[in-house]
Amino acid sequence: RKEVEQDPGPFNVPEGATVAFNCTYSNSASQSFFWYRQDCRKEPKLLMSVYSSGNEDGRFTAQLNRASQYISLLIRDSKLSDSATYLCVAYSSASKIIFGSGTRLSIRP
Amino acid sequence: DTEVTQTPKHLVMGMTNKKSLKCEQHMGHRAMYWYKQKAKKPPELMFVYSYEKLSINESVPSRFSPECPNSSLLNLHLHALQPEDSALYLCASSQSSGGADEQYFGPGTRLTVT
């Protein structure tokens, strides 16, 4: 079993829709979690950190569920520019930095 | 300024060549990272420098040799690479060491080994 797992997608949704991804992690000692987005042939860019209490940044909401060992990302009112691959990352002092394999999102007009 | 710069953008090298990749950040970050990313795969951690000392080497072959001349600079020296080493090499930095903090990535060097 992979340490960090994501549904690879692709998720193909219309503009304006709400879309959510989950990311599961196997190491219960994981301490920090992040969402990055990566456009084709570009570097990953930090989207947001994920806090235990959940956090929101504009149209984006991230949640952490430690009991079930997953993090989620919700995108509201999706824009064409949200089309990208979304990578979740878990950090633990033991297994260090683990990237999920990414979820591809495509927003259609 | 959350910029990490990397040079060169593209590099083509033969299997007998020696080349170096460079990375620079001026955010005062104390940790710097090298990742390798193959097409349609996530980044794979190679090395972590914390306070200019190598703190993590993820069992990377010795043909890759990292160097941290100072807190702003990170190099990756390449020698006798194989075609399967062709990939995007990403540098990143973070405020503190280990990966617990947000990382900021440079644009990467796209390496082709012929």
C-alpha cells in the first residue's frame, strides 16, 4: 500500500461546479499536510497547508480527518484556470516527505 | 519574494559528461531540497540540506553529488549519468528543516541524458 494515495482522475467538471478530492495517508504519525497544484511541465506551487481545524482560502477549503487518515480539498465555483494536477503531501519525522501521485482536474467551459 | 531560481532551464548531456545544476533562494530559508520528477509521476525526494548540512540522502546513486556552498545556494553535480536519469530536477526551499513547513519550488531543470 502506498503511503499517500490519491485518485488519479481525471475529474472533468463544468465551470462553476464544486469539486472535492481526498487523499489518504497510511502513517498515523504524519504531522503536516499540504496541497500543491502542478500545471503541465511546470513546478509544483503551494496551494495551502492543511490544519487540524480545517482552513479556507477563497474558493478552496482543506480538511484533515486524523481518525480516518485522510485530507480533502474542496474547490467551489471552479474556474478554467483551476485545471491542473493536485498533489497532496504528508510529512512525518520518520518517513519524511511523501507526495501523492496527484489528481488531474480538468474544468470545461 | 517567494522565488527560487534554477539554472539551466534545459540541459542535454552525454553519459560521460560532468555538469552541474544550480539553485538559489533569497528568502532566508534554512532548508533546501532536490527532487527528481519523471513524466506523469510525483516529485521524488533526493536530498535535503538543513542549515547547510546534508540531512537526508534518499539512497541516491553517487553519480548525483549535492553541494551547499552557503545558505542561499544549492548545487547538484552530475557525472556519468544514465539515460534513465533524464527527468525534471526540482529544487525547493522551506523556512525550517525536514519538510514540516511549506516548500517553495523553483521552475526546474529539464535534463536529457543521451
